[in-house]
Amino acid sequence: MDQLDQTQSLALAGFMMTFMLFTLVLSAFFIVVSWRIFTKAGQPGWASLIPIYSAVIQFRIIGKPWWWIFLCCIPLVNIYFIIVALNELSKSFGKDTGFTVGLFFLSFIFYPILAFGNAVYLGPGGVSGENVDNTIQGIGQSV
């Protein structure tokens, strides 16, 4: 019985070490991903490492006020505001609503696509100064 307990303990320790190593590698990968998204948006990459400050910068990237952090802390209400924030993040990088669905349900795939893909930061909500100027000029031409 003692031998079985020792074998089980070693197996559990091996599983826990593997799980911790996997979690460490995954965490490091997502730190790199968030750093890259921040730098694409013209924000300092190191800001992604500081918990509350990174949320403030994320809301700055999508053009929402910093106090949305509090709205994301209210149960059930937070689901709505997180989906809106993900949609604004998608738009900020020129992606559509389908990409928002991917960010929500398959974030481990779509965040790296956003970070390492060819997505370009267009400004909060996907409106850059150039796009606004072209829209205003287009209004005058369409009449």
C-alpha cells in the first residue's frame, strides 16, 4: 500500500509540474500578445504588464472612458460591456463583428491573430483621422 501511495504521489507531482509549466508558457505567450497589441495601438508595451493600468490603456485604445473598468466589475452587466469593448477593439484594428465573436469565444486564437497578423490600428472604434477626412470630403462630393 505504501508503494502505491508513493507512485500516486509521484504521478500527481509530475502532472502538477507539467500543468504549471504549460500555464507558465501560456502566460508568457499572452504577455507577448498583449504587449504587441499595445504597441500596434501606439501605447507602451510595458503597460500591458500592470493589471489595472493595462485595463485603463485598453479602454484608451478603444476610445472608452477609464471608468468602464467599474462597469466591467458588475455581475451580468459586465458581459455586455466586455462584448462591446471587444467589438470596439475589433473595429479599432479594422476587423468586423465576426472577429468580435472570435475574440469572445476563441480568444486564444483571435488575440494572436490580432497581434501578429496584418491588422493595423485605425484609431478608437476604427476611425482614424484620415478616414474622417475622406468621409467629410465624400459627403460634399456625393451631393
